[in-house]
Amino acid sequence: MSTAPPNGSGPGSQESRPVETDPEVLRRWSRSTGWLVLALVLAYIGLQVPLPWRLITPIAGLAGVVGGIVLLVAAIRRRLPPMIRVSAVVGILCCGLFGLTGGAQAIFWEATATYDECRAEALTQRSSDQCVSDYEEDMLSTIPGMSP
């Protein structure tokens, strides 16, 4: 004989809470998604600008990752709509990728500056390929024990 309640709310059952539908709560967290998109756009634009301004990328990337984690945790705890969770995960991944790329370019500042100058002067595909090759060598030469 089973003593479980007839409605299925016993200790082994998983009772699903409804998705949050309060317009004010959704508006607040949707606004947070907008800030996450802004961090993503700034991180992307930061990769396209000349080198001193490129330092925007790791800062915006870090802000996007932190904001995305906060948004994802809130979306899970408050049972926000799935699209907010998806946007938080995508924002975390993209901002993290852009932030790491910008951070690596900041770490290899001299090599990146030389590469940018070389690419600006390159007219042919062969010269562009040579710029990439020189960039790789310059980055490896700054790491102790990794020089070619």
C-alpha cells in the first residue's frame, strides 16, 4: 500500500513552478539582457579599433561575462522565460571569447602593434600572409623558451 498523496506532490515528485509572467519583473530582466548585448557590441567593436582603444575589449568582455552569469542565475532562480536563459549563455560565451582575444592582444602589445602596422601596409595576399607569420613569431619570441 502506498502512502503517497494522490496529487503527486510527494518527496520524489518534481513539481514545476510556473514561468514568471509579471510584466515588471520581465521588463527588468529584459533590460539586463539589453545591457548584456551592449557589452557584447562594445567587446566586438573593441576588436576592430586601433590598438590603444582595443583595451575596451577585455573590459567589456569581463563586464559581459559577469553580467551574463548574474542574469543566468537570476533566470534560473526566478523561472524567467527560456529565451532570457539562452541569451545569457550566448552572451557569456561571446563576451568571454572576445574578452580573451582582446586580453591576449593586450598581453602581446608589441607584437600586435607591429602586426597592425604591417597589415595596414600590406597590398598583396603574400604580404598579408607574411604579416601573420611575423606576428606568430613575435608572439612566440616573447614567451621564454618558445622562440622559434
